[in-house]
Amino acid sequence: MKLWLKLLKSSMALLIALPLLYGGGSTGYAAAVGSESSAKANGAAKPLREGKRLGDSAVRKLANVHIRNYLAQDLQTRGMKLRAADSFLNVYDVDGNPFAYLVPLIDGDKEKEVGYITIGALEDGYDAYDINIGDGITGQIRSLLQAKGQGNSSQLVLIPPMQYLVKSTVDGAESFTEMTFDVNRPPVDVTDQIQRNRPEIQVIYGRIRSEDNKAHIQRNTEKAPEVSTLAVTKEDIALSTERNFDRFVPVEYSTGNYSYGGNQMWWPDGGQKENRGCGPVAAANITSYLAKITSPTKYGNLFTKTMTNYTDFLAHMDTMYSYIDPGVLGETSVSSFASAVEKYATDKKVTLKRVTSDASFTLDNTANYVKAGLTIDSPVATLNLSKFSSYDYEWHWMTITKYYRDVNDNRWIAVSTWGQRRSINYRTHFDAITSFFSLGGGFMYFK
């Protein structure tokens, strides 16, 4: 969601003066100062340039852990004979320090690239960042690197957990182009935004290296991927559509092409709704799913049209926009988002209430909240409010459709965002919400 720096600075004092609570009946699960990851983030930053890099064999082993666990039965890759490609793409921070590898994924039956997984390259960094499955994804990245590069002057940049840029340098001048992986959102120049927020972005990189991350990588690389110490119980909890290997809110946006949830880019280019509409899209996703999938008898009046029909769903997005009425910065409150959805349900003569939690905002407690929603087939909205980060989903609502944890405590969530399905390392998403400079964010589901 687009931000204007002057507006952000002018409203910063007001926002900081309005703390986000941990529940208390007013929010679902909202972050606040003093949360688990806030304390960690206040430790001394560790520069990426000083990190010890993993060898290729360790990187490949980490990739194989996720290939043989999360990806083996996932909606998008089930039945594929996946393997990591022989060569990786280096991934850098904005200053040119390598800290990860983008590992193309090959379907062995077709000998075809089907997407990528980004694996950490430092022995004390995150083990993984994100997974993106789709035809031509890695080709798009290589094409943009080639188009922006002169010789070897272009670099693939990641701002964790999942915003990708191509950095190019011509005559000493840097430029940054954002990758969108969306035909409706072509690559866009974000040089001004990156340069303006560079000090804050460097703080994000300073939080990557930690002793906890080092121990986690050691657990994943000391044994072969096939052998695991059963430290935790495997969890694979998802909406019924995911469990049945169906699409979440499949809107036919063009003939024969179906989305994975709504997309704010369906509104007119550059319009107010496009810039502020992620909250209403999440609300449209949730209410339509509850009406059509979870319980048509109980929730049917929330959406009476055809879910797959583009015109019907866009009209529903418009309706939810009118209820949520996001401000200039979009919908930035978990509580007001919930109130708007409840008001809409009341007007439709449907009993629907937010589910809250008073537990402290920790990795495990938030995961338990997410799992509770998915278990009753209720999609979980999530909001990231990190104010300075150029993380692609800053000030952005997504809809969680799946939570996965393997026996080595690797955790993933699948989300609907911009009409696409993406998989995010849950630890990196949690840390993005609870970073020390965060104004909040959180999770919300209804029943």
C-alpha cells in the first residue's frame, strides 16, 4: 500500500500515542511494544557483511528439508518430483551484501522450473524466506536482471521477508526496480522510496542474524533431510479448500484464469481503492468464503452472488470498501477492521463476531490463534504495520489459508495477497509485525 512520507511523519506521534492492545475483547490478536520479538530486536545489530556464509551443500540441504516436508503435500506442488536447481541466484541487501540464495525449483517429471524457494546464505540468518510457485516466475526475475544490468552490474535484492527488487548501477548511480510477479502490476521504479527509507531498511537487515537463527539452521543441517529428531509434532492445518486441493476464492478475472482471492488491482489504475483497498479485499475474501464454503446455512447472506464471477466479486469488494472506509493510509487497525465486518454482518442479519485472545503476543501464541481459526474453516486476516519498512506487505492486509510446521520446527503460512497464493516463513512474518519500530499489526478471524 502506498505511503506518503510527509503524511506518515505528521501522523507518527499520534499513532505512537495510541497503543495497540493484546486483545482484551477489542482486538483479535494485535502486536504491542514489549512483545517477544520486540525485545530480541532491541539487541545489537549484526552486519550482514560480517556473517559467515553457508556452503552450497548446506544451502541445498536446507532447500531439501522444505521440498520434502512443506512442498511435498502442498496445494501447488503435490505430486511433483521437485528438486533444487543446480545453480542458485545470489540475493543481496540494498548495499550489495549477499545474504540469501534464490533456489529455482525443478519439476523432475517435466524438467521445468515451477518457481523458487529463497534460502538463507548465512549460518546465523533465517533458514528460508518465501516460496513462490508459478509458471515463468524465475524467468521474470532473470529477464529483469538482464534488462537492468550492464555486464554484472545488476543484483537481485530482497527486503525480508518477501519484497524483491533489482538493483542496477550506471555511472555510479543506483536504481531499484520492484518485482511484482503480477501481469496487472508491471515492475515499477522504487528508487526514491528505497533511498528515503534506507537507514530503516538497514535496521531490518541488522535483525536477520541471531543466535536463535543459528541454532535453528544447525538443527536443519546437521542431519540428512530424511532424518529428523522428533522435537515437535508436525502440524498441517488449513482451510477446507486447501485440504481438498481447491483454490481459495477462485475469481475468474479473465477467461479460464482464476485468482486466489481478491485483488485490489482490479480497481482502476492508481485510484484510491487500489492504493487503500487491501483491507476491504481481505474482508471480501473472508465474508464470501464463510458464506459459500464454511456454512452457507449460517453465513449465506454475507455473499449471495457467484464467487467465481468477476463482476459479482468486484461489487462485493466495493461493498466492503464502503463499510471499512479506509483512510489515507488504508485500514490500519485490527479492531476497526473487525468492527466493520461485524457491522456488515449485522446489516445482513447474520450473527458473526470477532474471536479475541488475551494471551501474550508470542510466536507460539499467535500460531495457536491462527490454527484455531483455520481449524473451524474461518480464514484469518493478518496485518503488518511496520511503518518504515519497504516490505511489500507493510500496511497491508493478507488472508491466511494454511499453517504448516514440520518436526524440525520450520513454520510456513500460505496467504492470499494481490489475488495470488504465496508461502511465507512464519518466523519472518511474525518478526516483521513485532519489530521494535513497528506500530503494531496482528491477526483476526470470525465465527
